[in-house]
Amino acid sequence: METPPICNYEGSDYQTSFWEKGGRAYEDACEAIALKRLLPPEGGRLLELGAGAGRNTPRYRGYRQVVLLDYSRTQLEQARQRLGDDGRYWYVAADVYRLPFVPALFDGATMIRTLHHMADARRALDGIRRTLAPDAVFILEFANKKNLKSILRYALRRQSWNPFSPEPVEFAALNFDFHPATVRTWLNLAGFAVQRTLTVSHFRVGLLKKLLPARILAGLDGLLQPTGSLFQLSPSVFVRARALPDKGPQYTGGFFACPDCGKALEDTPPLLRCACGREYPVQDGIYDFRLKQEGA
């Protein structure tokens, strides 16, 4: 099956330019509040999808092992520099549509500010479910097309697309907004049960962020986040979902699996070889499953 187009942050200074110098302290603080509310404080093995340079990774300190997955190798290199050589962290370069893990490996997963780059979000969620053990917790953040700003713009005819329609809208190349009901449907079809919904970044307005300190705005946002169980009008929505026990494969051992044929792989750095002929390099502590290489 052909892989959908991938949004690649290779060579980007996204962590510095967008988060540290881009005036996003308010958004970062809001997301920290949401994660603390939704994610169990401790666990075994956590998969961080779209980990980037590891902005959220320190917030998973209660987990025995955290696997940082991103398509960009340079983002993972930045994460390693930030986090150090802590043995709890594993770094994997791969795309979400071809996850290189055996079934039911993880008891938790997060996907923050990543789904909006998925041209086939439904397919991505199906693949994520396959990697999760029964009753695993999945924290998903997505960009909400039915936010208050888009509704007002549509009403004033300053926007052509309908925020109430169920289909995703691609407002820029490989940047999608989703309808909350559509995402819930996809999660249910993939084998998840949605347990809780939070609305996040209610005050994502440039003037407000200039007038009020980020901690004050984030505190106010925290008061409004629980309204997500009633309605979703914020630009960002967080969902806590549980992997249903009867909707996925069982864990039979191992860790990595060939993303092409699905066979389990032995962890043999600096090169992982599959019986199907594919080879996957390991360099500077980063497992690279992006390239399809034929064996010698």
C-alpha cells in the first residue's frame, strides 16, 4: 500500500524558532495542564508519536521507557542533545503509517500536534491501535476546524470552508483541521473508547498573550478545559482514549518489527536485518526505519 505524503521537519529549528522564541509559552503551559489531567502519572512503555525535539518528553518522567518517534532524524538528534543519554529514552525515525513495532507493545501513547500533518489520519490511528496493548491509554491532540474563530469567519463570509462539515480541511500544504465528531468516529472504528475530552488554548489571541502573562492565561484556560465534555470551540482538542481489549492483536514477544512485512526483528545494532531482505540502520543511538533498503 502506498504511503501518504509525509510532513518532514528535517533540518528545522522548530523547537527554537516556534516554541522558545515564537511566543508560544501560553500554548505550551496549556498543553502541560491537559497532559497532567489525562495521562496516568506512571506506566511501563510509552510511545511518543511526533516527538520532535522532545518538548513534551520530560513530562513522561513516571514511565519506565519512552520511545520517541519522529520522521525527522535531525529532530531526534536535537531531542537526544536536550535529554541526554538516559537509557529510558529510545529514538526511532519512522513514519506513522509504517510503525516498526510488534503488536500490542505499548501500554501508553501520546500524539500531540502531529495528527494535523496526517493526510490519511484514519489510517494513522488504525496503525497506532495495533501497537497498543489492551486497555492502553492514548492521548491524542488534534486541530479543531469547528473552533470559534473559524465559525465567526464563516458567518462573516471571510472563509469559504464550512467549519460544521465533517470532512478535514487542508488550510495549508499537509496542515489539516478536523471536526471533533469525525475524530471520535475514527477512534471508535480503530478500536478505541473515548473517555475524556478537553478543549485547550481558548485564549490563543495575539493581543491577549501580549497583555497577560502566560501563566495567568494558562490558568484561565485550565478552568475552561473541562467544558470539552460538553462542546468543543477551541482551536486545540485533547482526547483520552482507551484501547479496547477485543479490538486488537495480542503481544507475543519482541520489540521491533519490519514495517514492510511485519516480521519481528532482532535488535542487532548497527544494522537490523529482516528475513524479507530489508535492512534498517542504527546510528548514534537512532533507529532508522524510513529507508527501504535491500539486503546484501
